Amino acid sequence: MFSKFTAILQHAVEALAPSLPLQEDFVYHWKAITHYYIDTSDDKAPVTDTNIPSHLEQMLDILVQEENERESGETGPCMEYLLHHKTLETLYTLGKADCPPGMKQQVLIFYTKLLGRIRQPLLPHINVHRPVQKLIRLCGEVLATPTENEEIQFLCIVCAKLKQDPYLVNFFLENKLRSLASKGGPGTILDTAEKSPNSDSGQGCAPEGLAGAEQPEAEEEPQPLQELEASLDQLQVTSPEASGVRPPQDYNLVNSLLNLSRSPDGRIAVKACEGLMLLVSLPEPAAAKCLTQSTSLCELLTDRLAALYQALPPSVDPLDIETVEAINWGLDSYSHKEDASAFPGKRALISFLSWFDYCDQLIKEAQKPTALALAKAVHERFFIGVMEPQLMQTSEMGILTSTALLHRIIRQVTSDVLLQEMVFFILGEQREPETLAEIGRHPLRHRLIEHCDHISDEISIMTLRMFEHLLQKPNEHILYNLVLRNLEERNYTENKPLCPEDKDVVENGLIAGAVDLEEDPLFTDISPDNTLSNQEWLSSSPPATPDHPKNDGKTEVHKIVNSFLCLVPDEAKSSYHVEGTGYDTYLRDAHRQFRDYCAICLRWEWPGAPKPLEKCNLEAAFFEGHFLKVLFDRMGRILDQPYDVNLQVTSVLSRLSLFPHPHIHEYLLDPYVNLASGCRSLFSVIVRVVGDLMVRIQRIQDFTPKLLLVRKRLLGLEPEGPLIDHITLLEGVIVLEEFCKELAAIAFVKYHSSSTP
């Protein structure tokens, strides 16, 4: 109480006294602080019971006033005094000793406000960046301390200053020998210079060097600090740097932020993460190298990711993983008590997804060397070390949960560098054509593709969904590894004219019921905004023969469209009877999706036309690849599989068909491609299914009415009623009809795009 009264009285006297020149006023406040340590013997009283906080605030105000009164960039006498009398070094010493109690907090506030309020660059000055570096080391040493908030504010203002002038970061890369000395390592002057005072010494609470002076002057440098500077200077001369050998470096700013990122206070942790994100973006090669080689950034980020993943309860419902709201790392303020839709494990799931999002964003913002190092650490320490064993297990529940988590982070990833590592983890780096004997070279890829045809329908659907989203990611290796490398030589084709019996299979009766597209005004101008010019995907199909001459492309696309539209026999079609289910409903979606795919694929420099057959190795044995093999096998069983499985299989195949690569178009969308012996295409697989369907229709009484009833129930136009026999087959027929319409729409849109200048 008495101290507070003294402070109030002092403020009143200062207000009434005539104003002193700024420098005298500044020195007065600094001397008042140093005198405290000489005159006071009570080292237990908190700093808030003294005048020290007031004097420090007055010093700041004077420095700001001085800068405002002078020309831009000009250093005034008060700032000169602060710099040349090593005031910040002395304050650091007092803050480290935390004498009186709470002094560390006051020093952090002073440093933060000084760097934040003063416009002129201070950090380049050795008497600023050296004590700032020392103070950085004090931050984050102990979590949940009373000074955490001031520590993070101080670190963040340093980061902001480095963002303004990235070169300054070089002042904060220390060689480890110097850092050891500064921290008071064995044999250094700090063993005696900066210890907390002994209350029994009779010298008050002053750190040694402030306490023994008979006439303390603020201008005098505290003796231990002089010895410290001399010691460090001597150390620099004798360090390996002097002989031209660069010693290992410390990046204590990163280390302190990493410590605070583990704070139990979420606000502190988020601020620390923001500081780290700023540091990784600095375009200084030395800092990037030090960040990845001399700090534990990579290890701590990935180890926390692994720990959060392993903390997930094994009972998390895959549907909850799929549907939990979008996660942003900086907004992880989930409250279980306030969530009406909470489920077991939601808190843990959000924590994991939030941290993954942070790692993704950090890699996205980082300079390339740092981004690569971080992404490789995630690959090795998390993907391989933690996720792979979960994905390779045999427990169906475990497979389902781990695949759902993989699917979720595939959807969430936005960093190209992290996506690349994720793709290599899932698919491997192989780019040479697959053979049947080598499909197991990358065990995880093999296992995941096999899961697309798992005995558990849930696992099959989840894995197919995962691949569907993977195919939508902007990474060329995905499609090349899964499909394109096997189509490179076009050795699925037979280099001779189409024989008459094959032509009959494709064309017999297919022109009946053709759709007149050229007169439909809705689709006369649907060219995508981003198209690949001069693409002649249809140039090789059908082959030019006297019976099948090549004329205008419009005739060709009509034949292709009708080939798909007429594949399913009329007695197996049910969309004629339901409004809004015609072929044209797929055209708009196909146009939009194809435009999006073109925008992604433009940078991959794909060819505009198929590789000339004379340059292809047609003698090599053709294998469609493990991925297409499983999809075609599934497609061949469409009449015997559950409805949801069929929807997912056809969805993945339609995604593949949309890619603007000439070989994909030829292999998946050209009914007239002359297949080599023993080869199959998507069209040939569907033809076989239709052949099987024609036989099975004859055995089902009232097939068409039942088919129509099933369609109406699926669309919600009819209430559920008695169980219909052959329901799996009937649902499969409906999916098959819709899939053929979708493929026809994709073929037409791709033709229209390639033929539009």
C-alpha cells in the first residue's frame, strides 16, 4: 500500500515539475530503476509494488515521442543512449534473474513494445539483437508459466520484424558454441554473473554488478556484463568460424515457438504456430537450412501428428470421419458440451484433423527446401511409421477406419509438396508399365487396389471413394501410375481394319433411336472455357474402310454416342417412363466436370492426339494394370453386386473417362477401337454384361414392370413395399443404363471441346 502511495505521489510531482529535455528525462527514469537495486534490500516484494513498471513505460513514451519529433530514420539522443549504454542487456539480466519477482514479465513487455512502437530498424544493431536473442532463449523454457502470454507476444513481434526484413533472420542463427556460452555453460562467466541474488549478502536484490557501486550511474556498464561481452568476443575468435569451419547452428526463435506450441493454453499454442508459419516462409537459404537441420521442427510436427492419430479411439465410425465438419487448424475451439451432434472420439478426431491441416498449411507456406524436408518427415515418420501398419492390417473394422482416415486427409490436403509425398506413399514412384508379375511391387498400393474388390462391401466402397478423390487431385503421377503407363504403347489395339463380325457387334441395331444432338439448342455452345486445342481423339476410330468411311467428326461422334445409348436393350430400359432421367441430364455435368479436368491437366503437357501406331510397340503384351483390372472385374459383375457398390464403381470409371488424354479417350470411350487378341476395353466389358443380361431377362417374369417399380422406389417416387425378387439384378440394370448415358454425354462433350477452335 505504501509503495502504491509513493508511486501516485511521484506521478503528481512529475506532472507539476517543469518538463526536462527528453534525454535528461530518459536518463532520470533509467537511473530510478538502477537505484532501486542499490537502495532496496527486500527481494521478495513483487515488481508491481515498485515504480519500475512506471519508469519503463515512461522510457518507452519518451523514445516514441523523440522519434515522432525527428526526421524519418534519424536516431535521437535517447535512442543513442539506450543503444550505447547497453540498457537492453541490463534489462535482460534483471529479467532472467526475475528480480524483483515479476521483473521477467516487465522486461518482456518493454522489449515487445519497443520493437512494436519504434518505426526505425532496431534489430540490425548488435546491442539490440544480441539481448533479444538471449531473451528469446528464456521463452518457452517452462510451460504454463505466468509469463507465457508476454513470451508469445514478444516472440510474435520479433517474427513480424523478420517478415518485414527477412535478411535479419541471419542475426538469429547462432553457432552452438556461442549459444552454450550465452546459456551459462560450464566454465563461462555466466556461472557467476547472472545468478539470482542472495538475500543474505546485504546487497539487496540487485544482480551482481548493480549492487556494489557506491555512486551508481546509469551510464556505467554493469561489471558482469562487461566481462560477459569480453568472454563472448574471445570465444568468437577461438571458435571454428575463425578457421573457416562453420559450426552447427541453433535457431532458438524456432525452438522457443515449438515449446510454446505445446502450451495447454490454446490461444498461446495458436500464436506460436502462427509464428512458426511466418518463419518457414522467410526467403533466406541459411535460415531454411538451419530450420530443417538444426531444430526439431520436423520431428515435433510429425511426432505430434502421430500421437494424435494414435489417440483416436478404434471405434470411431467411418461415417463420422467422412462427415465431420471442415477443420481449420487456427479455429480448433471445439466444445463437446455445446455440440448436440457429438459422437465418441469427436474431440480426438478434430484435434488430429486440425493438426494435419496445420502441417499441410505450414508446408504450403514454407520455402521449397523447408517444405520438402517437412513433407518427407511426414511421409517417413507418419505415413509409413503410423498409417501404413493400420492400412495393411487384416481386421475389417481396422481397415475400414484407417481407410476412412486416409480418405479424409486426401480430401483435406492442399499443399502440392505434401500431396506428392502422400501419392508416393499410396502408389509408389513406379512409372514403367505394369505386368501381372509385378503388381505387388508396392505392397500398400497392391493392398488398397485389392480392397476395391474386398469381401466387405463397406471396405470396397470406402476404398473406391478414396481412389475417386485421389484422382481429382492436381497431381499427374496419380493418373499416370494407375492408368496411363499401361496405355502408353497403345498395344491394346490391333493394327488392322475392323473385321465384319466385330463391326456387327458394335453397330447392329445401334443407330435406331439415335438422339439428334446437333439440333438441340441447349448444347450448341457448350465449349469449355479451358480446352486443349487441336485434339483429334477420334482420329483412329473407327478405321477407314470402304464400308465405314471416315467423313466429318459429327458423324463419328453420333455413332459413338449412339453406341453407348443403345447398348442396353429397350426391354431393359426404364428411364423412358420417368421424367427428367434422359441422356441430356448428364450433358451439363459432363461439360462442367470436363472443363475442370482440362484446367488441371493443361500444365501436364499431354499430347493432343494418340501416339502414332508406327511408333508404338504393338508386340508387347498388354496388361490394363491392376487398377483397371479390378474396376473392369467389378464392372463385369454389375448385375450381381449391391447397388451402392455399383454406383461407386461406375463413378470412378466415369471420372477416369473425363480426363483429356487421347489414350484414355480411345481405350475407355471408343467403341470402335480394334482390340488386340485377349484384350478388353470398357466398352467390351459392358457388351459382355449386356449379353449376359439378355439371357437372364428371359428367365424373369414381368421383368419390365418390376424394373420400372424399382427405379421409382430408388427415386423416391414410390413408397417401399413388398420385397421384389431379383432386386440386385434389377438395380444393376438401372445403374448400367445410367452409366451408358453418362459415358455417351462425356464422349459428346469431349468431342465438342476438341472440335471447337
